[in-house]
Amino acid sequence: RIQGIGILGGALRLNGQPEDALPVLEANLALRRRHWSHDEQNILIAQTNHANCLADLGRQDEAIVLRREIYARRVATLGLSHERSILAGNNLVLSLNKLGLWEESKTLALDQLLPEARRSLGA
């Protein structure tokens, strides 16, 4: 059931209905935290979907809080050079740019993400 709720929320969001998707994605995240608290990677996926929906709705201030948490948890659990950590960092950089936080965005991208991406993904 929880997977079905996540799929429904994602489908609504991708179909251009982020207002309808948000409560569904919030419920999905809450259920995952409650019933599968040990499955951190799937909780982070649900958090990412929630953050993406908030961003779609123009709620960047809320989305960036989640993106910071997601990036920190990915780095803590997978390491800085893991592909998912780099992607989470990239999402954070995009959110920082949207909020005009250029220096923080530049520092994260150039000092952390780019060197790790080159090291781990090859360049």
C-alpha cells in the first residue's frame, strides 16, 4: 500500500498536479517513517519526492531544508563519492541557486561535488 501511495503521488506530480500530489507524498513519507524507519534509503527517496513537489509549488524555502537533510544523510550513509550522494548534492545546488545563495552553491559544487564526481565517476 505504501508503495502505491508513493506511485500515486509521483504520478500526480509528473502529470502537472503538484497541489494534489503534495498531501499524497506527505502521507507516503509519514507512513515510511512510521512503518519502515529502518529503511533509510527509501525514506530518503520519499523525502526527495516531497522536496521536488515543494519546489514545483515554488516553496523553495521548505524544499531546501529537506534537500540539506537528504544530502547530509546520503553522505553519512553512503559516503561523499557515492552517485546518490552526488545527485543529492546537485539537487541542493539547484535549490541554492533558485534562492540566490550563489556563494554557498558555488562552494558546494566546486569544492565538494565536482572533485568527488571526477574521482568516483571518472573524468
